[in-house]
Amino acid sequence: MAYYHQLGSIPPKRHTIHEKPDGGLYYEQLFGTEGFHGVSSLLYHSHRPTMISHIGEAIDMRPSAAVDKNIHSRMLQGFKAKPEDDFLESRTAVLFNNDVQIDVAAPRHGIQDYFYKNADSDELLFIHQGTGVLRSMFGELRFEYADYIVIPRGTIYQIQFDNEDNRLLVVESHSPVISPKRYRNEFGQMLEHSPYCERDFRLPTYVAPIDARGEFLIKIKKEGVLHQVTYSSHPFDVIGWDGYCYPYIFSALNFEPITGRVHQPPPVHQTFEAHNFVVCTFAPRMYDYHPKSIPAPYNHSNIDSDEVLYYVDGDFMSRNHVEKGFISLHPGGIPHGPHPGAYERSIGQKETAELAVMVDTFRPLKVTKAALDMELGDYWNSWNE
């Protein structure tokens, strides 16, 4: 998703003088990813955004593999992730490769006494439980159940929750997270066959800048290491900005499913894409309407991709035992499909209220020790009759 947005005070021409009312200049910053080629925004700061006063300790946050080469289908109980007060400390990596890292998180509070910047990855936060606000140098975003929050890499932000019972799925992408190209025309506008449109996006709202000097700790993740960098001015001192690169929200409940007379393949559920993986939304929908249709998905071979399905809500017709927060991993190399009985049970069903998030990766995923601690029995053996 990339379209023009503007908030606050900006000069009529980019890269020109923007004077403060009491004298002096606002400081322009080009913010973007993929060098000077990708989408970007221009921000105007009350103070230079470059003033570093101290660099502290670095903490290695790189996940390690308990299973490096996996052939097991697995079912993880995501809600077994231990709640933590701090947002970053609550994030538990369960699956990863060189393109993407998938975390579950149960933060009680959020980020309060520091700021966070992921300089490695775009972040896709899926809100399973909880409401709150994400504040960044671009403004404010209120979030709620079933929201995807897309945060471009390099965004400095804080996040706060209204209550303590929160559950999130976090996807960290080492490439930009974008809407599928087949949903857009050559000008970037969403096409009529797209399962969502520009009206479905929630963009940052304006918040008065914080014009302050002092010591402001920003924890910066770079190459898997969390650096503690203190700046001399408040990072939310932006008096205005415009451009195409900023955080935004898309609700999974606004995804309009594409259905047919017979079962449709997973690409019709695609919501986002990045380099070597896609994200899909299985939203409440009508089932297939051919008189002899089988609504359950047909068995299919995972040869090219690992399939991860995060179960959010509703009755998951293709599985015999699934609860909220469960995460299935079906690795490339072996076929998978409905559990015994699910194929037959689905016949005659008219609709589903299920909600799930799928991440398909085109390189194999490694499994962490934390994931193994959440694993549910011998799931790989559960198709035997």
C-alpha cells in the first residue's frame, strides 16, 4: 500500500526553507526504504534528528534454531507465550529464516520509558487480543481486535495497550511489506477485483509535536542486535510531513473474500506480499456453491513453500482440534490437507465464521526452542486413521 498522505505544516516546495515562527529553521529529513528508489516521506523536525549523546550496551536478539531442517508438521500453542510487562520482552520468536521472523507476544503494557526502531525489518503486527495506540514520528494510530499494523523499517515508535490481556502475532520482514501487485493498476490504485480498497486503510492522525531537549533512549534493532542509543531531542518533534512511507492499519475484518462454485486456492486470500513470502487472511465467508462442492480444502503438496497458519477465531473446519492462538506449520516437501473426517463433514456446509492469518514462505523455516516448548503432541501423525 502506497499513496500520498500529508499531516501538519510543510513548505510548499520540498528541500526549501521552512521557517519557525520565532526564527530559525525546521530540519527536513527524507525517510524511506530501498535507498532513494522505494517509497519515502519528508519529515520536518524542530531539532536536528541526528544528535546522539550516548551509545550503550548491545543485546543479541537473534533467534537460534532448535530444529534447523524440519520435515515435521507441527502445531504450536501460541497462547503459551508467557505474558511480560514490556512489549519487546514479550516477543517470542517461534519460526524464522533469512527473509522473515514470526513471533508471538503477550505484552501487558507496551513501551513506556523508551522508543523503539527496527532498522532490520518492516513489522506486521496482528492484534489478536487488546486495544491501544501506536505513536510514532508520523502521528497516532488507534488499534483494536483483528487489526494488521504495518510499520515500515526505521519508524521510531511507542505502543501502549488499554488493558493487560493482550495477544499479538508479529511478522518481521527483511523486505518491504506491500499490497499484492495484481491488486493495483500501473498508477498504484486498487483495482475493482481487489479484496480491499483505499477506504479500508486507517492512516496516522496528527498529534502536536513534542519540542523537547534532553535524553531520549531509542532501542534500535540492527542485524539482530538491540542497540541502546540516546538522542538529545525528542523523536516526536515532527511538525509536519508528507509522502508515501508511514505506518498504517488494515483490519482483517475488512477483507472481502473471493469465493466460487468450487473451492478456491489460497492465493485468493492473499493480503500482503514481501520478498519470498506472502500473508493471507482467511476471513468469514460463504462456502462454495456448486451442488456437489466439497468446501474443505483439497490435499495439496507443499513442495515450494512452508505454510504457517495462525488461528484467530471461529470454527476451523479442516482441523479436528484447534483453539485460539494455535499455529500450524506444514513444511515444504510433504503433502497436507484436512484431518480425517473433515473432508466429509464439510459437505453441505454453507458458510464459515473462521478468522486466520497465513504466512507462506518460499524458503524453509527454522524452529526455535520456544516453539518446541509450545508444541502440541504428535500433530505430524494426526492424519492416520
